[in-house]
Amino acid sequence: MKLALEICTWSGGYIASAIRLAVKGFQVEVFEANSYPGGKLSEIRIGDYRFDAGPSLFTLPELVDELFQLAGNNPKDYFGYEKLDVTCRYFWEDGTKLNAYSDLNSFAEEVQTKLGEPASNIREALRSSAFIYDSLAPLFMNRSLHKVDTWTNPHALKSYLRMGKLGIFSTMNEANRKQFSHPKLVQLFNRYATYNGSNPFETPATLNIIPHLEFNIGAFFPKKGMHDITMSLYKLSRELGVNYYFGQKVEKVIVEDGEAKGIRVKGKDRFADLVVNNMDMVNAYKTILKGQKQPKLLLNQPKSSSALIFYWGIKRDFPELDLHNIFFSDNYPLEFEHIFKRGAVYDDPTIYVNITSTHKPDDAPAGCMNWFTMINVPNNQGQDWDAMIAEAKRNIIHKLNRILKTDVESLIDVEEILDPRTIESKTSSAQGALYGNSSNNKFAAFLRHANYSSSVKNLYFCGGSVHPGGGIPLCLLSAKIMSEMIES
């Protein structure tokens, strides 16, 4: 039996890699620097409140189901989820409120009633999003961009003929302004750039692929919370014989004669037939691969945005809030200028509030809610984060007070904070960037590391900082692409 070693500190993608390798017959050993599985996809408990610590939106659940099916098991025996009727509730300072219903006709009617935007514009936008997905997903999401046959297969050739319709030559904002007449709807669809830490005023309109996942396919909620994705897959992997070593920080990938031979942990060498790196690509090359050829072009790319999260236990129920809630900035361009140009936090940030207790009541005491309160912020460039966090908290509270007509600060029962510095230290993400390199140019898809090393044989990569990108679905696809390479 061949032995595979995994180096991990990210989200659940590495557990998916371990499962796929185990199904192929490998004995898999996972070395995790943290004391728990899952990296970003973990949980926090503060008193009587439970919070999903990181990713909060669940799309493409079939990618999770597939892992159980590969092992010959019924996904329902491990993991349950439900489709959301409302994907998100949107709030603006002028009192406008919008429900993004999962049913396309209901959402189109809501937009027409509340904003006066023709329902046909919503339908056309989501048809266009589906077209981009159908054209590019088989090429960019399910295959390596670094293999010749990806670019020469019949599907790729068909995609070339559609290039003008795929948004490659315009920005997301330009495409959305052309599609919609109401600025609030432009802003709503521009926000999908933040799903991979990018700027809608710079990132290509190709990223308008994302609404297809949320609206045409659907957004879901795991019945036991997002952390259950990690724990159910962890359970499956253990049943398949995967061994985990927590609190085991890898010091070096052992390379001999251009081939990965194993890893060094706490001064001891462990040898294997192949090594899979799930650690952030940039930090991996700076530490465990520092003696190897450095992909300088990729390492020097601008990084994605980061996040500032306040985990608040709130001593009150707000029936107007749902699982996903967005409170928009009045000046979106200036907010993104602060994040990507100034390395600062805008004083009127867009606020995302995730409240799992709306669907899982035991996540908070009766009559209370668990608020995962997040704003997008620049990655860590040595800013005075303590001062920035204090100011951001004041601005967030004042904005929520104005829109919800309440006094948030008096309702905070418990609090914990996650900022770019702690994201970097807990997940080894370079500069605390959530998604590795940013996607703020049309070539960004080609500026992600391959799922294998071109210079070190038997060294593979997966996770959010390599192809195809960050977020739960893409991390799972990264594991799939990587495992298929090993099979070939």
C-alpha cells in the first residue's frame, strides 16, 4: 500500500483530499498544525453560544455528497442539509429592504416591486450567469489549467467561440451596469466579487458565474451547522483509515533528486510515496519549500481581501433577520478603494451578519441570537489593527443601530474577534488573505498555482490558494482535480 502525507492548515478541502486518496488505496497520514480538523471551516463556542467560525455559505452540496458516495456510503447517514427559501436579506440606509428568494420568479417580482427593476432583467442576468457556468465550469473548475489537454479538448474549443459572451473583456461592475437600471441591484450583483476576495470594479465579469450557484442551483444550510461539513467528512475519513496528527507543524518537505520523499516534523523525517500540500501556497514556499525553485510570478501577485469578524452573542431576537443578511455601504466604489488601494477600512462598510440560530435554535439561548458580524478589510500589511478594529466596531454598531432602530452595543452578551493577523496565524494564510491571490485582473485564473509541482515529482497542491480558488466548493474541486492527476 502506498503512503501519502498531507500538510494542512486551511478549510475542509484537505479532508476531501484524504478521502479521495484513501478510496484510491493510499494509506493517508494528515499533519495538521492546529489542534482540530478543518482549518477555517471550524466552530467557536462562547458561553451558551455556538458560531461557525469561517465559511458560512453552502453551495454545490453534491460535492460533499460525492465524497460519501465514492466510499460506497449513503451521504444521508452522515450529513443532512436543507435548501434555503431566502438566500439573503438586503438592507440599505434609506430603508429599502429586499428578500433574495431562491425561487427565481419570486425574486424577480420582489425586485420589480421594491426597486422598479423589470423582472425580465433578473431572469436575463441569471440566464447569462448559467451560460458562463455551463461554458467555463468544465474547463476552469473541473480540470487543471496547467495541462495541454485542458486547452485542446472539444469543450475548450467550444468555449473559445463564446469568449465575447463570457465577460472576460469587461469588469463585473461594467457588465452589471449594462444589465440593470437600478444602482442598488448593480450593487447587489457586484457583491459577488467578495466571494473570492476581489474588487467588482476591477475583476472580470466572468465572475458573474457566481450568482448561478446561489440562485439557479441554490444555497443550502447544513442542519447541524457549517462545522458539520468538517466533522462528517472527518468521520468518514477516519473510517477509511486516514490517520491525523494534530498540533504537528511540518518543518520541511524532504526533496531528493527532484522528487518529494516525505516531510520533517519536530525534527523527525517521515517518508512516503507522495506529499500533498494544503498549506497556503505563498507561505509554503517561504517555509517548508524554501529550498526549492520559487514561482516568483505567482508569489508576487496581489493578495485577496481579508475579513474582520465579530462573534457576538445578542440578547434579543430580531425577526426581520434571517440566516444571511447584508447591510450595504452607501458608497461601494469608495469602500473597495479603501480595501484595495489604501489598505484601510472604510467608515461606512458593508456589513454581513450570519445568524445560524435562525435555522438551528440551539446555537443561542432562548430569545437570543448568534451574530457572525463581518466586514471585508484589506489583508495584513502591517497596519495598526488594534486602532482600526476599535474604529470599525464603532462604525459597524452605529450603522446597525440606524438600520435596525436598536442599540446593538447594549445587547452584546459575549464577544470574540477574528482579524487578518489571527486569520494568518491560525490558518497560515499569507497576509491573512482569505483566498490567496486576488482576481482583480482578467488573467487571475491563470495566476494560481497548479495542483502539482512542475519541478518536484510527487508533490501535489490543493486548497484555496491554488487552482481553482477559494471557498468551500472550489476547495473541494481542488481536491478532486489533484486526486485525478495522481490517478493518471
